[in-house]
Amino acid sequence: MSKKIIILFFLFFSLLSYKVVASEADQVNTDSEDFETTTIEDEIYDPFEPVNRAIFSFNNVADRIVLEPIAKGYKKLPSPIQSGFNNFLSNLRTPLVVVNQLLQGQAENAFQSSGRFVVNSTVGVFGLFDVAEKIGLEEKEEDYGQTLATWGVGDGFYIVLPLFGPSNLRDTSGMVLTMLTDPINAYAVSEGEAWLVPMRTAVNAVDTRSQIIDEVNALRDNSVDYYAAVRSSYYQNRKAAINNVDDSELTPLPLISIEFE
Amino acid sequence: MKLKLIVIFFIIFFSKNLYSGETSEWLKREIDIILEAYKNQNLSNETRFLLIEKTINNNFAGTGIAKFVAGEAWKKSDKNTKKIYIDNFKRHLALNIASMMQGYSDQTYELTKSKYDQKNQVTLIDMEIFSDTGSVVVTWRVKESKDRFFVIDLIVADISLVVTKRSEFNSMLKKVDNDLSKFNEVLFDQNQISYEKITE
């Protein structure tokens, strides 16, 4: 009999626990200073903010006048052409992704990415079609900035690069390393086709921008401080990329109380 | 005894799934209201936005988010300033969400994954939005209170809307010495600009 009571009590308590705990959560006294997310703001070291803001304004104008209109035009191309460009550019990045995965000790991912490169470069017609995805070889991005972070290199200060946009000291170093070691770029230069390097960068920028037209516009049109919003977004995005964790699990949870007026 | 324990385990297990299923159904209904408003050509831009704003205010933990993003400035402010700030913030939030959802209105979506985070008593729901060239995942963080659900955050491409707003507000509040009444003027002006854009 006593066992039955215990089981019933346990069952009753467990089924109601969501409601009970949820109403307890409402009692949370929100003291803004306690939130875990404040660490994100503290982590952003921006000693050159005035200079960064000036470069940011320049980039913003360049984006409105040049990049956004081109990206909008690109978006009007038939979707197979857009996908083809996107797949082709992504495939060109894969050799360096493999290098970075190896440098981070991700042997299995490096093996998968190598497989992707082989399959997409051959069956996928020079990377125009992402055949590898269909056979379960998922795309995973890694770069030198992420590798340096994995090795314990800190962010350094925040920088806004002319035309390239938000970055930090570590990621800028990573970007320089990418430029210096990219085998595709090196091949183009050795063949006397150095013009292909900036062309590839420009097409990459248009392709990436075309995928975030609505998100960028929503942020730009509705921010009280667009610069700070982009800076925060950049850090959150990089943090998630470095940790290779599901975004929803990694992003700090704001302890928000529900209040009725 | 073993059988009873197994039965209890299954009841608990399925009750969790039922809970997150119920949350997903609620979320889908509310998202559809917003997306349908964009598809309805009979509505004027202003009426459309007001309808969307009402839906957002009913379903977001607006006051809680407003307090959170105000940071230190909240504590120093008087009751009236806080009230004006909350009203301004709710409109600001609605303008942000409406503007974002406008971009997704001609695309199809699916709620692909739902998970209950026991530790924080929050349900995470993934919404995958499909376009011709790919898809984007938006994660909704939903909390239950007094038998109602409230969205407490949105995450797009690893970027939390609430964390971004807090950082953005924090930067602007520093410029006005954490004076919420001065910040209210900035926020009000920004809302006017955004409102004109979305209703033009």
C-alpha cells in the first residue's frame, strides 16, 4: 500500500513539475546585472571604436551603393544558377577547411570534407552540384580564425576592416593566413591569372550578401545603434562557429521573467 | 513493481513530448497569423502592421525582455520613465520582428525540431524556412506561464535577438549616461523611422 502511495505521489509530482517549476520561474527577480549574457558585452574589446565606426559608416555606404544592389540583382538569377555559384565557391574553400579540421584534431570531419571535395569535384561537375550532401556528407566550415581560437588564442581587439567588415585581431590574422595558404589562389597566381583572386573574393561577397538581404535590412532599419548590433552579432556568430555547438544550446539564455501588467 | 515503474517512465516521457508538441502547435498558429497578414493584399500596410504588432505583443514576453535589455539603466529609473520605455520597447520589438518576418512571408516553413530544456524550463523550437536556394533556421525560445506561452528570444544564424538588442541598447545608453528618459527619446525617434518604413 505504501509503495502505491509513493508511486502515485511520484507520478503526480512529476506530471505537475512543469507547471510548478514554471510558475517558480515567474517569481525570478530580474536583476539585469546577474545575467550571464553580460559577459558577452564585456568580452568585446573595442578600443578603436571611433575609427571602427568611421570605417563601418564607409562600408555601410559601399554596401548600399554597390554590394546590396548587385546582391539583389544576383538574387533574381534562376535559383539553379545561384545554387551552382554557391556550391562552386564552397567547394573551392574545402581544401582549406580540411587543413583547419586537421589542425583542430577533427580527423573524422576532415575525412568527410575530403570525401565531399572528391565527390563534388567529380560527380558534382567541378563543385557546381552538391552531390555529397545527398549521400550524407555534410558541409562543415572551419577557418584559421577558428583554429587559432581552438589553440587558445584570444579574440584580441575588435576591428572593422574596410570592405571586409567586422573582425577581430585573431580572425584578421586567420584571414591573412587564408589568403597566403589557399591552394586555389596560389595556383591561379602561379598560372599568371592573379586577377582571379580578387574576382573570387568579390563573387563570394555577393553570394554571401544575397543570402542575408532581409536579415541585414531588418537589422539596419530597426537598430538604435547599428554598429553595436553588428558587433554583437559578429561575436555571437563567431563564438558559435568556434565551439561547433548547436546554436540554440550555445547561445546564452537570457533569464527573462514573464510579467503581466 | 518493475512494470509499474516502466509505465510511469513512459507516462513521464510522453508528457514531455506532448508538452513541446502543444507549444509547437501554438507557435505555428501565431506565426501563421503574421505570415497570412503579409499575404493578405486587402490590408493596408498600416493595418497589417498593427495586426502583427498585436499578435507579437500578445505572444512575446515584452516587459521582461525590455527590462533585460535595459541593463543597469532600469534600476535607476522612475516608474513613469519605465512605463514609457516599456511601451517604446514593445513597439520596437514588434517593428523588428515584423520586419524580419516580412522577408520570410513569400517562403514556406516547417517547425522541424522541438526540445524542452528542463534546466531552464524553456522550449526550443526550430523553424526551417525554405527558399529556392536553401534554407535558414530560426530557433524560438518559448516559456510557459499561467497556462500561456510566451516567446522570450529568437535565434537566427546563432545570433540571439535579445542579446543583440541588449548589446545595442547598452552602447546607446552609455552615450546618455544610462538615463532611460533620454534613451526613450532616441528609441521613440527610431521607432518613428522604422514605422514609416514598414508602413510606406
